[in-house]
Amino acid sequence: MLRVLCLMLLMPMAAMAQTYPAPLSNTVSDYANLLPPEAEARVAVALQAAREETGVHIVLAVIGSQAEYGGTGRFADFATGWFNAWGIGDATRNDGILILVGQRDREMRIALGRAYDVMWDGRAQRVIDTAMLPAFRGEDYAKGLEDGALLAIDQLARPFAAKEAVTEDSGFPSTFGGPEVLGIVMAVLLGLGVVWAIFQRRFGDLVLRLRRCPACGRRSLHREHEVTLAPGETTPGEAVDHQRCRSCGDDRASVRVLPSLANARAARKSSGGSSGFGGGSSGGGGASGRW
């Protein structure tokens, strides 16, 4: 009895011992250096663009293990504590998303803000199972991190911000245009295979939004993000965003400048502390994966 009582007293102290680091940026904090600079720049640009588009703040954080920060319990609880320590997302809407990956723990968590009901847990699980775990199991962390972040934008942030009537599975079969990629996704849905190329990294991946085409009025729009010139250390890059209609072929393109790698690093440093974090909180919702 005395031993149990002592353990109960020590548990809060263990929780208090956890120390969460200051964010390296408002978008990507790669403490384990798993993302090459070019990939990190692409993910950071995509997450910032998604935040400007939807208002949803998605943060990708990569660590070696939770033990480095005093974590000893469930990875899901550790991720929830991390989410709340940083205050991810808007404090009123509570719509933030944290993607936390522990390389040596071989475990990850997509932690969702309090505004997401249980249905979104299932959709977060689909993001993990289709875009991240297959790559992680092959030790291709850069691909899993980039694909997972982009799929979270498309399958979590965009439909949530648009208040779309969605289910756990809606959107996934048709998200990736093109017969070859669609066939791979369908194979995953049927349990016949694993996805190794959900997104094409050079072209920023295909994303779908169910809106009416301004030309023909049909709900067959999709977006393509193409990096036409990768940013260099001191030279900017260039990306083209396409909004295309599968029915009539209407294509509306816009060009964006990608910051040089040096400028991207400087922007991350100048963001400092918790700048850009809105005080959002999580009640523990989300999904987990192990590999």
C-alpha cells in the first residue's frame, strides 16, 4: 500500500520533469536533422501557405526520443503535452495540428486541437497509415515527413476549415490524380499493398479540393504544386500552383517565389520563442503510429 501511494505521489513529479524545447520555427522544428535542407524548405513553405489559406496552424516536430525531454510515458500523452506547451493553433478555434515524430522511439503522433471531434481521429490515422508509416518502415524519413505534412494539409486542414461534411475515408481514394498513383492508393485501401509514392516530391504533390470549376461548374477541381526551380543556398527558387479541372481541362496557374535556404534559416531564427503560436490547446485527440 505504501509503495502504491509513493508511486501516485511521484507521477505528477515525473510529468513536471518534462521539458519541451523552444520551437525552431512556426512550421518545422527538426531537432533530429532528418529532413534535408531542400525538403525542409518545401515543407515549411507548404505549411505556411496552408496556414494563410485555411487559418489552421500545422506544426511538424521531429525528435530523437521523448526521453531527451524527460518523457517516460505514453507517446500520445507526451505529444499532447508538447502541443499545449507550445500553444499550437488559434486559442479561440482550437484547430491546431501537431505532427510529432520520435525517430528512436519509432513512434509518432498527430495531435489535434480540441475542436476536432472523434471522426477526425480516424482521418488522422489514415494520414499516418498511408503517407508516413510505409516510408518510415523503409527508413525513408524525409519522404514520410514531407508526404505526411502535405497529406495532413489536404485531408485535415482544408476540409476542417471549409466545414466539409467528411468521414474517415472521404477524399482519400480520389485525392491523388492519375491512374498509377490512384491505383496504388486503392491497393492500400483494399489491403493489397503499401504506398511508397503517394505524392511526387518534385512536384509538391497532388491535392484535391471539391469545389465547382469556374469554367464548367463541375466539382472536379484539383491542385498541383510544382517546384520548377529548387531554392539554392543564396538563390531563390520558384514554384507554380495549378488549379485544374479534370472535366474541362481548365488550368489556372500562379507563380510563387521560394526563399533561398539562407533566408529561410534566417526567418526561422528571427521568429524566436513561441512567435506565431496562438495559444491553442489539445484535449488528447489524434492518432498514433509505430514502425
